[in-house]
Amino acid sequence: MRILIAPDKFKGSLTAAEAAAAIAEGALRVYPEAVASQFPIADGGEGTLEAAVAAGYEERLNAVVGPILKPVGAAWAIRKISDGGATTAVIETAQASGLAHMEPTPANALRAHSYGCGQLIAAALDAGAIEIVLGLGGSAMTDAGSGALRALGLKPLDSAGNVVPLGGGSLAEVVALDTSGLDPRLSAVSFRIAVDVQNPLFGSTGAAHVFGPQKGADDEAVELLDAGLRNWASLLREATGRDVNVPGAGAAGGFPASFLAFSNARLESGFALVAGLTGLAGQLDSADLVITGEGSMDSQSLTGKAPIALADAARERGIPVIVVAGRILVTPEDLAAHGVVAAAQLLDVAPSPEDAVAHAAKYLAWATTQVLEGA
């Protein structure tokens, strides 16, 4: 039997790779002769880099400017396609400009920026990348990617001709864009941006109003950020003729907007992008059983997040799927509709949620054993 073990991360307790190892341990207790392939997955957010590295990309580390000017170490990855194809780099916005690097307060929500992401893009370009995959999620900023473009040579100017401070809170002050120093390589590289939301850049369902409060923005900060995003979109339209207030542009604090304007960028479904990037289809084609999971299997999971998207792909091939999750908040019927034949949740086998987190790998292996023996 060939078992494909392909979980997403168990947020707050296990990375996708750690979860895969624990599930493999449990699966091999039941089927010791099986060939168990561990293949971490992601839906384009946090965990995308880990999935790429697990699939053979070379991980690199750069010191960059964090979202509130403190230096941080940020990982990214690159791989040269052996058949002469593009040199592809993978960058997660959270690595350089993630919420984990700052305290979510109104002041920080206004000053947070994506400059460090631009530094990673510059590093990828220096390494020869002609295709860059941007994984969005867990970001601290609401600056429409303006900070990243500033790291690549753009100068946003106020009415006095001065460069405005970094951060989304300053975007409303910008009256002109000096593009004379913008890195010319932006016009040659292909950006593939993983997006799993449909929020526009600004407005009541835009980046500031929907995601700003998660980053510390109060009502006043939300309005300031939204005004800045509106102004930035207008300036981008004047400079490039492109309307960037499109579905998906509001992801990661509006990060895609600046690249939709100034580069050859396209928005793509996160899971499909990462699956193609890592060769997941080939892994599926040789599998007899798929085991997947994530921290919380809930209603959002059913809208195309990685484990359910994987289950759908397995169902199309006639491969049964088993789910092991931290908690399962959907019905067996919901899961069965996606080809899931059995499921178990971690919190059912742990003495307490706290113990489940502290000993997540142990309990995940145990839960996998139980669900396979009962399936």
C-alpha cells in the first residue's frame, strides 16, 4: 500500500512537516509494510515556504527590515527547473512583514509596512529568479505593497516633494510617484500571487475594514488606512493605467495592488498554485490512500482550503481520504461529500486541549492509529 500523508499546518502546535511525521508514525503502526510518503501542503498562506522546501527548493535566509523597522531574519526559497525552465523563487510575506514581528496596536497598524518583502524580492532577482511565487497570509501591514516597491526603487512623494514615511498610515499624503529608480527587472519577472480571499483593495469589504482590526487598527486607524488605500489606487491608475481595486487585491493588507500595477503579476488560487509548484499531482497519481488534516477543520475548510482541496483531487482519482485534525467542526456528511471516508479529531483523544498542544505529535500519531484501525 502507498499512503500519501499530506497535512497542512496545525497552527499553534505543529508545522505541516511535523504533522506529517506524526501521522506517518501512526499509519505505520497499523500498516508497517506500507510506503508512507510525507508531503506537507499549503494553500498559499503561511506554510507555503515549508511546502516548497519539502519539495526540494533550496531555503535561503536574509536579514531584512521588519514591519516596524526592527531587523528580522526572513527565509525564502529558490529552485532552478532542471529541464531549462524558469528559476522560481518562493516568498512568504509573513516571513519579512508578518504580524508575529510586531504588537498589534493602532499605532503599529498605521506604521507597519512591507519593505522587507521587497528586499526578499530583490534578493530573488539577484539570484536569477524570473518567476516569483508570493504566498500571502499572516501579514502585519496595510500598505498595498507600497513598502515592497520602495525597497525596489519607487519613491512616493508628498506635496512638498519629500518621500513620505513607510506604512499604510502615510499613503493618504502621497501626491506623486517617482518611478525613475524602480528596478527595471520588475517588467521581466513573472509574479504569481497566491490569494484565497476575494476582498478588494479598499471599501467596506477591503483590506483596512476587514483585516485591519486583526492587526491592531481601531476605528480611526481603519478609516485612515482605507483613505490611504483609495489614494494609492488612484495614483497607481494614473501611473500605469491599471485599476487595482479588484477581487483579491485586498489580501495581505492590499499587497498585490502595487505588483498588479507595476509588474507582470497574476492572482491565483493558493492551493492550486502550491500543488503545481510542488508536484502534488504526481504524488497523488501513485497513492492508494491519502491522509490529510489541519488544526481546525471548519466551515472555512470547505471553501477550498488545502486539505479539502486535496480531498477533492483524490476523490476525482478514486482514492479514499482520511482526515485527522485538531478539531472537526463540520459534519461527517460534509466530509463525505469531498471523498473523506473516515475522520478523527485530536481533542477527542487528549486529556485536555492544553495537553493536546503540548504533546500534539504524540496525540496525532495515536489518533491516526485509531482512525485507521476503525476505518
